[in-house]
Amino acid sequence: MTVDDLNSQITSLRSSNRVFSQENSYIRGKVSALSAENSRLASELRFSENARLESEESLAEHDSRVVTLKPGQSYSADTAVTVLELLDLGVADEKMGQVMESVAKLTGVKLDRVPSPSTVRNIAVASLSVAKAHAHERLDQAIDRGEQLCLYSDETNKLGSKLQCFGAGLVKDDGGQEIFLFGLAQVADKSAQTAFDIMQNRLGSLSRGIGYGDAGNFIDRFFAAVSCTMSDRASTQQKFNSMIEEYRVTVLPKVIRGWDELSDTHQQELMKFHVFYCQLHVIANYTNVVLEALAEHERIVTGRDVPSFSPTVFTVVKEVARLFGDRSAGLHSCSKEYKSLKKFIDERGSGRSELIKLGELLDLPIVAEHLQILGLLDQLVTGPLWRLAETVAHVLDTGATVSLLLSWVRECRATPVSMFTVQSRHCTQSEPNSLEAVALVMESSLRYFEHLFEDFIPGGKYSGVVDDVVGKKLPEAELKRRLVILIEADQKGCLLTSSVDHPLTGRSIRRWTEEASEDGIVSSIEKRDFC
């Protein structure tokens, strides 16, 4: 090998050495960077580990945290509120502690102790005192502001016990009523005197010895503020209402300062007292009115001795409810596949004596006629009355619709076919016997409604108030609104007939507005030429 070859190899080796040196420097830089990154990650790992340990320690402390429900001799206010809330949700006294411990376990805490069943009952009793204080404060404030109260009262039987209930209605800012229940007690009998004594006792228990200056105590102030009552029409209840009115007359001079200086007119104005009756009882008691009229019609048509209030159609209705109601013994679900009850009985009633008997009753023409009448009454009378009772702000508002109801009943009594008339100017099929039944039902209905609404018809106690409302010039939209209160598109409980237009809507509203006098006061709502 020559010198030149050796020099050439040396030069090549030097060149390679420089390349390897550069690569070595680059790798050393990478190692340094990775080392720094490794140090950073190790530091973050140590930080995360420390945070994890701290969290575990905190969780362990939390798991072992004990919540004190009874800091002293009695349970805390928060505990009492929780007990009352759980009672409201239906938790039994005996299960209260177990429920509270289960919820505490779910949240990771322990309770120092839980209330016993007797403590739960004591807390519930104590809450009544708070409720009484609240009711007294609200009533006392309303009386101080000069508000007039409405006294609500009712009685019922529960598991063989007689119960008496009392409440007071306060006027809310939006014009509605807020009812405060201040008395519910078991009584030995249903006499008016017993009810009056119990009510005085309950009022006294709200706050004893509270006076209004020298004008009397809280009980007398309450009676003085009561300007009306709402109840049913039972004879005992009417006697009770009279006792309230008589007692109120005796306390007014004691409660109202300067009574003797007031004029006789002013005194008479303050002594005015009104008795209103629950409108839902109108619907409930209307049942017997209709049943007796249909029983009378069945006696006339068949010549049989039909018991009072027990026409054959009533038996059909009860049997249908018993056999096909949602709580019946099995026919409810399968019968829903059929649009016709009669078709279901024909196809599935073989061998079932009660279904066969029901099918035979449904085949009777008088039953079909009476079912049709009941269905129409449900849509055109009881349904509207129910919605009226639910929606009106004050019982006096019913006066504006009494004339509508009575006018329509008189029309149907005079022209029974009117009941079967629909808006499209054609009549549903009605047999002569059906028209006779309608005439009897409407004659009884007229007597019934005139008696119940005697205070609202012309010459009644509140007829002037009603005339002031009905006699105003009203736009057509308002007239429609008042009529639609009676009958809505969604019929409630309509099981016996398809939807039928009410004669007080549609054509009736147009005739009503057309017959208004020049000054805009409605003078008549009578309808003619239905078909």
C-alpha cells in the first residue's frame, strides 16, 4: 500500500469521525432533553401521588364523619323538618330511624342517633302548634285589614266515626281564595249545637286570650268578620248557619268600636249575612230527580210497579259498572277490544247468565231511550254544571248562567225534541216515548233547579246582583266565553253518547246577539225552530 493510499484512508477516517462526533453531540442533546422531561414527569407524578393520598385521607375522614342530629336535650330544627317531610311522604313512625340511616349511609356519613317512634309522634304533634300559630296569624292579619271571611263547614262519616271540619276563606291578591283549615274533630253526634261548640273550641285553640283592644277576643272578632258561609243543604247544616248568623249579631256591637254612633242603615249593612250552598251537591242530588222521572215514565209505558228512583236503566248502569269497570273481575280489559258493548255480549256472553241478562235489558227499547237521555243530560246539564262549579271565582258568578240553564230546560219541557237538536239543524232519532220521557225529566228538572237557584232568579235575594252582571253591554266574545263555561269540547265522563253540540252554543249565541236591543242589553236568549 502506498503513502497516498494511507493518506486517503486517514482523510476518510477523519471525515467519518467528524460525522460520528456530530451525531454523538445530537444524541447527547436528545438524552439531556429526555432527562429533563423525565425529571418533569417524575415531579408531576409525585404531585399527583400526593394529591391522591390527600384525597384518600379526606375521603376517609368524610366516611367516618358523624352528623349530630341531637346537639342538646332535643333534636335540631333541621332534624324536625326532615321528620315532617318524611312523614309527608308516608314514612311510618316506626320506620323513620331506619330510613334516615339508609339515606345517611348512601351519602357516606353516620348519624349520632335517630329519633324513636315516640319522638317522631311528638314532633308531629308539635308541628300542629306551629300550624295553629300560622293559621291564627293569617286570620288575625286579615281581620285587622277589614277583610270579610267565608266560613266553610262540612261533616262526614269515616270508619264509623263522625267527623266535623271547618275552614275560612281569605281573598288572595289575584282575586281568588285561600282556604285555611282550622278545625277537624271527631264528634259524638251531628247536631248543630255540637258543631257550633266544636268550632268555638277550635278557634279558641288557635290562640286563647287574644283581644282587639277592648272590643272582644279573637273568637268574637272572627265571627264578626264572617260575612257568609258555604255548606250543603242538610237541615242540621242550615240550623248551624242560623246559629252563626245569630251569634254574629250579638258580637258585632262589641267588636266594632263606636257601634252605637253608627246610623241604622250602616248597622244593617254590617249585619248582612249570606248563606251559599256547595254547587257540587246540585249535581249529586240531581241524580235522584232524573231517576224518579225515568221511573215514572217507565210506569206509564209498561204499566209495571217500578220502585222509586230505580228505573231499569239504573240497573243497567250499575251492572255495566260492576262487570266492565276498571276494578271489575276481568271483563274490563277484554271488552276494550269492542266498540259496541252489545256486540261484546253477543259474541262473548254465551254461558254467562249475568251477561245474557244484561244483553236482554239492553235490547229493551225503553232502556235504549233512557240511556240516550242520560247521555245527553251528562253532556248538556251535569257536565257544564260541574265545570261551572270548578271554575267560577265566586258563587255569585253562577247567577249569570242560571237564566241560561232555566231557559233551556223550559224550552225542552215545552218542546222535548229540542233536547235532541244539534247545531247542524237536524235532529237525532227520537222516539215518541223518548219525547215523553224528556218532558217528564225536564218538568222535574225545572222544579229542582228553580228551588235550588231561587236566590238567583228574578225576585230572589241576589237577583239584583245577577241583573247587574247580565244586563251590561257585553261584546260577543265575552258572551261566548260565558256560554262556553257551560260546555267544553272535551266532555267529561261521556260514556253513553257521542259528542253533541250544546243548544246554548253555536246558533244560540248568534240568536242571542241578534236579539239584543239597540242599547246593547241582552233581552232574551230563547231559541226557536230547532229542526
